[in-house]
Amino acid sequence: MLRPASFRLVSVVALIVLLAFLVVHAQGSALKYDKSSEVRIKGVIDEVKTGADKSVHVTLKNDKGLLDVMIAPEKFLKEMEITFEKGDAIEVLGSQLAVDGTPLLLAREVTRNGDVMTMRDDKGKPVWVGWMP
């Protein structure tokens, strides 16, 4: 049986974990697609990585520098058999935002070798919503 001091400690730790989860979840859901900020950017993939939120990001390199592009959840891309590799030349249509002052592009369409891969509908709603188990 837990002593009162131990119970308080466990309660405080549980509260901290819950608050951390809520903060992380709120940050992820704060990324809203904004049609008015759509841009089309061409470049070459410099890096492919999976973020803490399990979404695939590519670092796109062009004559203006490097840009972080959030593509889609890793699970969705695997199911659709879509992969990206360093050196791939792509064009991205997406909503450009800033997260903590750092530019981020939320991909709506990614074009590679003439193939258009749709990640969001024309209103910016992710196509994986309702699809993923």
C-alpha cells in the first residue's frame, strides 16, 4: 500500500506526464492548412526524416536555401507505398507557415517525375483522415 507521500509523488508525476502529452498534442493539432498561404516550390530532397509526431518530413533544397516540408504520416505513406529519398527532385504545393519562427511547408501535393501524389484535398484536409485505422 502506498504511503500518502508516495501517493502524492505518483500523482504529481502522472499529472506532469498528462500535461506534457496535452502540450505535444496541442502543438501537432495547431498546424492548420491555410489555403491563402499556398506556394509551389521546386527543389531536391536533402534529407528525409520522421518527426516526433510520426510524420515524414523532407528537407527541400533549392536556390533559396533549405525548407522543412511535412509530407504525411509515415504509416499512410507506407500503406500507399510512397517513399522519398535524398536526391529526389520534387515540386511541392503546400501551405507555408512558421513554427516557433522556423518556416514549415505542409504538403498538399508532391510531384515527382510527373507523378502527382495528393496528401490533402483542395481545401487542405488531409486525405489520411478517416482512412487510417
